[in-house]
Amino acid sequence: MELRDYVRILHKNWILLVVLLLVGLAGGAGYALMQAPKYTASTQLYVSVRTEGAATGDLVQGTTFARQMVTSYVDVVDTALVLEPVIEDLGLDLTVAQLAERVSASTPLNTVLIDIAVTEGDRDEAAVIANAIAESFGSVVQGTLEQPTGAEASSPVTITITEPAVAPVEPTSPNVRMLILLGGLLGLALGVGLAMLRTVLDNRIHTLHDLEDITDRPMLGGIAFDPDAQKRPLIVHADPRSPRSESFRTLRTNLQFLDVEGGARTFVVSSAGPGEGKSTTTANLAIALAETGARVALIDGDLRLPRMADYMGLEGGVGLTDVLIGRMDVADALQKWGTNELYVLTSGRVPPNPSELLGSAAMSQVLDPLGEYFDYVLIDAPPLLLVTDAAVLGKKTRGVILVAASGKTKKQELTGAVRSLATAGVELLGTVVTMLPTKGPDSYGYGAYTYGATHVVDQAKPTLSKKQAKPKRRARAKAGAGAR
């Protein structure tokens, strides 16, 4: 993946990241509040060696000896020899091992200093124990470890307390700031991990990049998501200046430049599965094409679950099935819609053998004259993965336009649809992505901005004058003559 892909993933999951970041911060703060405060009191000792004379050489030798010895003295601080007297004198309810865990000793490099630190839950007790250990250590070194032979001889090593321990003001642990920061980092890391995992496990179509991984056919257009699509499916007619209407006009423009070498512009519109917006896309595309003055025929080729009659507000009792069985001519079955040259051929009654009817010679006899007279013939076909109707129709037309819904169509479903078309020898002309979000990283350039005032056109079917109705009769006559 490229950098922009990672940015898109983080942008898309920013709510998850923020929530887990806050949870991590709260968790770190809660853990810090649950910890009992610890106080550390420190004392410093100075180790010196007595010399018999005041010569400079003797002083240097004594200092060198002291530096060599302090490294060993540091290891003596937390031994039983030093800590047992402290426990006994202070009456501590601790063992030597328990007290040793709370004591630490160190020496700065190239010095004769020893730092002793004691960590306790009580600040005053920490200082008292530190001072007691310093005194006990001095007594052990001078009275036991470095005691010369001879009753009256004194130890050459002197331990001097240079900085007695005092009760600390602030606790040394827990480090609230550090724990909160650590919790936030852990929460953020968990959020990034979950975001990446969701992306890896998500097998749905979202972006153009997802389509490029499946097919090299061009993306003809992207249709913005409209929560009111069920209430007003014909958005190009209902709200012609909305951004979603403009997306259908963009699709219209791309379709006009598709395969311009000549021949009938008869296209099948299908999808991998149901509910991906193929019928509304076909209807709105037909209206957008008719707006340019082109003669458009819209055929409801979904003989199993027809929708076009309801969307267009037409009578669907008589239609394509009646034409295919020879009950009526195609010219008589066509219904004019609107004021432009748009004619609709509804599905008619649902037959028991849709695939056989659509693949019959009668269907070719219907499509041929329509393709000669009309500039565009759009056929709304059933989903490819459910039935073979779309592939059957695709063999009789220029090819199939495949509709995929963003955030709904799975990659393996779209791959299966593309494979089924290739197996049937049907050309895939391009893809259309519907239900694209208007905001966010997966948006396709749509927003709340609309150029010009938005108005709603009455969806009632306009009343045609006699002059306007004449093209309908001419279209029926020519289409009927070709069918016969």
C-alpha cells in the first residue's frame, strides 16, 4: 500500500482512533490513581582514608584506595550485616530481603561518594531508614570490615555522612504523567492496529483502487449516496440541479464517448447482486440521455423482479413479455415518458421462463429495430450472480455496464460477475460505482455544494399535446415495421 492508502485508512477510522486514544489516556490515569504513592529519601556518604603523614603522595594513595574500595562498599549496603541492626533498632516488621528490595546504593564514577536511597510508602519513615542505614554502614565498615589488628588501633577508613536524608515532599511514583502518556500511546497503537485489521478483513468495494484490482475496464461514473433514493428514485427528474443528478450527467457524458466507432448503442446494465442501485442508475441515465435530445429506449429486462414501471410511474401489465410471445407489436408496447424522446418498454407479466425468452430469436427481433431507430437502448437486467439473464442479453448487445455499490458489493462478488461475463464471451464496457459517500476519504468529489438554486420538479407525468405525441406514433410505426 502507498502512503495515501494509510492516510485514507486512518482518516476513515478516525473515530475509532480517537475513542481508543481517550480510553488509553483514561486507563493510564486510572492505573496511576490506583497505585499507592512511594517516597524516596536519599543520603550521601563520603569515604576517606587516614594517612600517617601529610605528604602529597600519601594523600594520593589514600584517595586511590578509597576509590577502589567504594565499588565494593556499594554491594555491602543491602547485606544482612548492615540491615539487621537497622531492623532491630527501628523495630521494623520486615525481613532483610524485604528491606533490601527497598534499598539501593550507587557511586558516581571516579568519586569516593556513596548514594543510598530508600523507597517507602511513608515519607518520614523513608528518611529515618535511610539515615539509619548510613549509620549502620559506617559502623560496619569502620568496626568490622576495615578494623586493623590491635586493640588500640583505629580503622584507616572513615565514613562521613555529607548529606543526611530528609523527608521528600513529592512522591517518586507513580509517575502520573508518564502513565497517562503511555496509556494514550498504547490506545493509539491499538486503534491503528484495529484500523489496519478492519481494512485487511474488509472485502467490500470502496474506492477506484478496489476496482482497478479486479478489472481494467474504465470506471464510467460514480453516483453519490442518497438516503432518500427510495422516496425519489428519479433524482435527475425530481431535483435536476442536485450533485447526485450531476453525477448521472457525468455518467451520460462518459457513455457518449464509449465505443464511438458506430453501431447500435444498446447496453445492458446489471450488477453482481441485488440492491446495488442498477435499476435507479438505468432509469436516471436514460432520463439524462433524453435531456440531450437523443432518442432513448428504456427496457425493463428484469422479468423476475421488475421495477421500472413503478419507478417511471407507468402501467406495467403489458410489456416485453407480451412482445416476445407475439401478443403485440413492440411499437404498441412502448410508452412515452416525459417531454423528451424517452420511451419505456416495461417488463409485462412475469413469465415462468425468463432466460429462455430473453435468449430467444424474438428478443433479437425486438432489439434490432430499436437499435436502428433509437440513439440509445438501455436494458435493465437482473444480477449476474443470481441468474444468467444479463449474460444472455449481453450477447445480443454491445456489452454490459456493471454497477457496484460502494461499501456493499464484495470484491469476490464483483470478481465473480466479471468472470461470468468473460466466460460467456460478453464484453464488459465499464463500471459504475453507486452509493458513494459524499464526505470522507472514500468520497468521489461530492459535497453539499450545488451550483445554482436547487428546485424540485413535479414528478407527475406531464400531459402531452397532440403535436408532442406524433413522434411516439412514428417511433412505434418504424419499430413495428422492423419487427415484422
